Amino acid sequence: MRMIWAVWLALAVVAVVAAFAGWVRVAPSNAARWHVPVRATENRDMAGGVIRVLPGQAGKLAQLDGIIRATPRTEVLAGSVDEGRVTYVTRSKLWRFPDYTTVEAQGDDLLIHARLRFGQSDIGVNRARVSGWLERLE
């Protein structure tokens, strides 16, 4: 009898994981929620993302846009270089978790806000991705 319950429990766990994986892949991205102004004056590392402020670099928005668009599994959610703000969705390779990155020219500065959608921690994925973009921007 215990063996039957163990099998049912294992099947239930597999079903929950599969349902979550399916939801992550098809959950709609609401541009109104993610494509918002970056509110920052200094660099910040967070458990679920990163903010970078690049003083005097607003003129590099188009160049950074090209670098980001060349990133695998990345697409524009909203905005444009001409508007001065672009929000991108980058999905992880295996699970397809969406991360949102907003890049914005504010005055003379270029601001970047990368953050996760699901969970509490991105284990440094957004920080590493943004750092890679900024290395290529130099």
C-alpha cells in the first residue's frame, strides 16, 4: 500500500513540475508592467537582478541595443531606441524562464535594469549577462 502512495506522490510531483514548466514558457509578458522608466541614480545588485547607471553614456543606446538583440533567446518586448527606452525579454536555455531588461537614456546617462520574473533569486544570471553586454560596449 505504501508503494502505491509513493508512486502517486511521485506522479503528482512530476505533474506539478511539468505544469509550472509549461506556464513559464507560455505566460504572457505584460509590457505595461515591465516597460517602465528605470528609477535609479547608482549601481545596485539585488537577489533577482541588477541596476547599472552609466554616466554620460546615453549616446551608446543604439550600440547597446544591437549587442542585446544579438543575444540568444532575446527579443524586444516594448519600446525602441528612437523612444529612448527599450525593454527586452531574454529566456533561459533549458527552462525558458523570462528575464526582463529595460535600457533607457535619461539625460546624458544610460540606465539598465535587468530582473527576473519568477522566483526570488536569479543566482547572478542577470548580473553576468549585463556585465557581458557592457564589456562588448566598451
